[in-house]
Amino acid sequence: MSEENNQLEQQELSEIELNAIIERAKDFFRNEIVPNHIARTEECRNLSNFRLNPFLDKYKATFIKGNDNPRSIAEALVYPRVIGTSLNTIFGNQVQKFCHVVLEGFSSLIPGLDIEFVDKIDGRRKYCQVKASTNTINSGDVKTIKDHFTDIRNLARTNNANIGFNDLIVGVFYGEPEELNAHYKKVQLDHPVIVGAEFWHRLTGHEDFYNRITGAISEVALEYDGTELVESVIVDLERQIENSLNSDNLQASLFDEEN
């Protein structure tokens, strides 16, 4: 084995370190994501928590259930929120805390950064802002990210530190490079955006760690069965729809709610 390969092997995190990250990630989901997910699901009990759409709600119910009765409308309202937008929002809002708790050994004390680590592929120290997914940032975030990185490079010059543009990166927890939105691509003009499997490979030195950590986190779901909770929420919502939006004036009532 070459000297270069020996060096890379030494840089890789050990199985003990990898397993510690995985266990912290699982605990994080148990303690932070699951309780918030349950709370967001409970909010779906109240019709007033939905912004009803008079043009689409009956259509959505009919599309997925074949009818627009109150039960179908309730399901069409609840399911997307419970398994889609709410969960993605919860995780996106917890990214910085995830870094602090799960990636504690990589935490950065530099303002504007989430983590620092020695890249296990190129051997250089990386200064990283972390984002949840390939669609997380908006147009306003582009300038904020670039400004933070500019400040860090200026500070490095003052301290005679060697930090190149390619050492200031955005790390995206999950997704594929081709899924990056247009705002990330503007960041890429100046700084690398490292996505999904490659990010976790560079962080740990193990190509398969992305699959390992996502698979381990999915195991947490097996500890929780939300079937009864979701059914209870749908029944409560169905009852409210029946009481306030009967089949004769459903469209008009929905329109009144929207306005």
C-alpha cells in the first residue's frame, strides 16, 4: 500500500467513531424529530389550522380516494402534512442543532460556520456551512453564505492562515448534485457545494457511510407506530368537515374560509 493510501486510511474515522455518530443521530431523531412530528400531527386535528383551497381540496380528495366526502377530504389534508411538508420543515429547522449534537466533534467556533473537518479525500481542512437538502436555500441566502465565507478568508489572511476558496464549502446532508436548486448553483460559482454521499464520505472517509446513517435513522421509525394517532386525527377532522362543510354548501363554505 502506498504512503498516500496509508495516510488516507489513518484519516478515516474508526468504527467506534462511526457508530457513535450513528447512535447520536438515532437519539437525536428520538428526542427532537419524533416529538415535534407528533406535535405537528396533533395540530392537524383542527380544521382552522389548514389554509383551505376551494379549487383544489375536493379535487385532491377525489384524485386519491375517488370521492369528495368528508373522510376523503380529511385524508387529503392530513397525509401530505404528516408525511411531507411538516417533517421536512422540522428537520430543516433542526440542522444546526443536529450539527452541535450529532457531529459534536466537528463543531466550529467561527461565526457563520457549523462544522470544521479534515477532508478525508483531499486532506485539507474544510470550513463548512451545513444545509439539510438540495432545495433549502433561497436567493437571500446566497449573499449571506458568500459574505460569511469572505469574512472568514479575510480573518485567515490577518492570521496568516492558508484557506482557499475550495476549503470554504457548503455541505448538504442529503440529495444528489443534480438536484441542487438555482441558488446553490450561484454559490457553486465561488465555493464547492458537497452533497449527500460525497459529503459524508469526505467527513468520515467511508464511501458507504451515507447509506449507513440514513438506514440507521430509518430504523428509528420502527420504534414508533403512528397509525392510531393519524387515524384519530383524521376522524376528528372528518367530524369538523361534516359539521361545518356539508355536501350541499361545501364549495361555498370553503370559499368563505379562504377569504
